[in-house]
Amino acid sequence: MGAVALTKDTFQSSIQSGVSLVDFWAPWCGPCQIQLPIVHELADEMNGQATIATVNVDEQGELASQFGIRSIPALLLFKDGKLIEQMVGINQKPVLKSKVLSQVNS
């Protein structure tokens, strides 16, 4: 199943409630190609506990500028629609999982 691909039309409704981790990436970005499989694995593991999603910055430039994304991969953690944390660069699965779970359990 993996992560859900979001667009400007689906973004707000997807992050509105609960905990969401969104990976901003692009097909031409080398580090993004390392991060993406980690994000998809996490999505499978956390199925039902949190929303794990991706945004292709080439296709969704409006969303990228809305959140001031300047370098990718960028991972944004939301709780009930509110931005909690922004991480840039490659993050390992255990790090991401513990950040998501700390919000789920708070």
C-alpha cells in the first residue's frame, strides 16, 4: 500500500485530523530516492495509526511554496492540521517512527 500521494486538493483534508507525516520529494532528487522507500515502509507499518503521505514538489509547486520548502527531501509532521516539526534531509525509519508515535500518544 505505502504512502498516500497528496495534491493541493487533497492535502488539507488528509492532514486535518490525527497525526500526519508528509514527505516532500522530487523524482530527480537523489536523496529523495533513498528517503521514499523508508517513507513507504513506515506507511505500511503505521497503517491506521497515522497518515503517511508524499508530495511531488514538481507537480505540487503551490504546496511546496506554501510550506516554504527550499530543500528536499523535507518531512513535515502535522497533528490535527497544525505543523509540529519540519525535518530536512534523509531520516531513518526508527527516527521518523518515534517522532510520529510521540505525537500519536500525546
